Amino acid sequence: MGHVVIVGGGIVGLAVARELLARGSQVTVLEKETRWAAHQTGNNSNVVHAGLYYKPGSFKAKMSVAGNQSIVEYARANGVPVEVCGKLVVATADEELPRLRVLAERAEANGVPAKMIDPAEAREYEPEVACVAALRVESTGIIDFPGICGALVRELTEKGADLRLSTMAKAIRPGRGGGVEIATGTEVLRADALVNCAGLHSDRVARLAGLTPSAQIVPFRGEYYELKPERRHLVRGLIYPVPDPTLPFLGVHLTRMLDGSVHAGPNAVLALRREGYRWRDVSPRDLAETARFSGAWRLARKYGRTGVDEVLRSLSRKRFAASLARLVPAVGPDDLVRCNAGVRAQALLPDGSLVDDFLIETAPGQVHVLNAPSPAATSALEIAKYVADRVAEAK
């Protein structure tokens, strides 16, 4: 469809640009930061997810299973580091076994290669792990997602895309003769269609474009530690807990990175600004926006105790280490060094429920990706196909 302007230069925005370019569109990508992949893409765990957690038939299930293959193939074709190492999801107590079996059934339903194993088999993969049973998932991997973005940028540049850093969409309005106009502060771009991949600001960009989005972004910070170099031998690959289905996040886990370091985390605390990577990152505007949103208060009432526990774990290395020691008992507080944090753009509904699936809404000449947290990076090339289809329809 003619000229398409994409707002947001993370992995989803760049993947959408690549797909649209391949379909014959002229593409402009606007990124407000001075570099690509500056936020969610550049501050995540770099895990290629297998797709076992998600409801069968959902966007997340279908796109992550397909994306698990397509993103690995893209990495290998473009010289981006990737390792398909597999992972263990471990039950550390008998009461977790039914949930682990449900997870195994979901993996089978989603077409994810996984098998139940006993503690002795689990220790063949991870000698230091403690469990009563585990699920071995073969297709999980580790990848350099910023490297993927670098490859996408090179490909887009070679094929003639207009890529603009330090360029914010400040106003959006219908074009006088159709299409859409985007003001950047220095010029007005005229396009046939707009795609919003703005991540942490996706709801704001939607409102800027005249849409009333069904959900609002609430930012959650995920904080990480890493094991000291002399303790990295405790973890060979990826070790995850059995997730609690009543909670929205997966829980702290251990991940061996491509460089051999072992990351531990993340927890999940409310960020005090949309790009709040530290406790001292506070935005009165962002806080006021969250405080005015009824869904945030309903979420707080529902998960109040969990939220308190997450904050306490954020403030206490001892508590953080205790969570990890359930998986690998040899891990202690003195083994941990604080490292980077990420912020998850989580869409929240007015009734206080977290949007569980990818959320993409359309208007004439517009496509808005309003909820694309993990596993969006894994699924980026698949999300791009879906969005490109919607662009073709959104006339």
C-alpha cells in the first residue's frame, strides 16, 4: 500500500518495515531515540521462546511457535549469534506437579517439542538443579535481539527504506486527500497508512491518531542480577520455575547468555515512568496517568500481596537469592551482582485484567500494535506478516 510510516524502531517496527518493503510499499520508520532497539528489544532476556505457555490458538501461541523457527533462521542467515540450547521448567514441590503436567499438555497442543523427565534426568542437563520433576523443552534458545535489529536496519537501508532516528511523531491527523499526515516537529510526512509499533507509548500514539484504544499501557520493570563469574558453573543453560497461572508473569529464572554470563530474574514491579529502569526514574505525568486509570486500581486490589512481595524482592538481594535457590540451592546472596533492568509495556483493560494476548487494533489507514510484550521479539517476523495483512485491509 503506497507509502507507510511506521512509528517505533524496535524489533517489531523494523520487522514490519521489512515485510511491507517486500510487498512493494515505500517505508519510513520514525524512532524518537538516537539508536534502534533502545527499550524493550534492547533490554530483555534475549530468549527465543518455544511457545509452550500460551493458550492454544492464541496469537502468542501461533506466532511464537512459528517465530521460534523464523527468527533463528533469520539470525543464521545474517550472521547474528544464536544458540538453540533448550531449557528446563522445574517443579520444586509435589503441589506443582499438576501445573507442570498441564504445561506439558499445552506444549503438545501448541506443537512444541517437550517431554517430562525425572530428577535424575534433569540433573543430566543441570547438575545443580533441585526438582521433583521437570519439563525439557528443546526449541528454546538464546539470541542477540539487538543484533537482529542491526541486521534488519542494514537490510532496510540497502533496499531503500527511509530510516529516521531522533524523530518523534508529535501529531497525527487524516490527510486532506486521504491517507494520514504525521508531524515530526520539523516537517509533515504524508503517507497512505500509519503503523504504530511504539511499544511503551503505543496507547499514546493511538490516541494521538484519534483512536480510543481498548487498553492502556502500564509499565512494569523487570530487574536482573547475574551470577559472579566464579559461580557461573552452577547453571549450564536455562532453568525456569513452573509459572503460577493466577499471576501474570513467569517468575524469576536463570539464563545462560551467549557470552557465558548467567542472568537471574526478572522480578516485576510497577515502573514509576514509562521508561523507568531504576527506582529513581520518576515521571509525575506517567504516574498521574496510571493513577487516573481505573484498571490500575483494580489490578492493585487483585494482586496487592504479590505486588508487595515483588517490591520487597526488588529491595532485598537476600529475598531475590532465596527465589533462585528454590531452583538451584547452591545460589546465595553473595553470588549475585545487580545488572540491567528492562521495562515491559503491559496493556491493561479498564476492568483491571492484563491483556493476555497480542493486541492489534485498526482504523481507516491505521494499524496499532497495542500489546506486544514477550514473546513479541521471538514472534517479530510473524507479527510483521499479520500487520502487513491488516495494512492492506485498512483503507
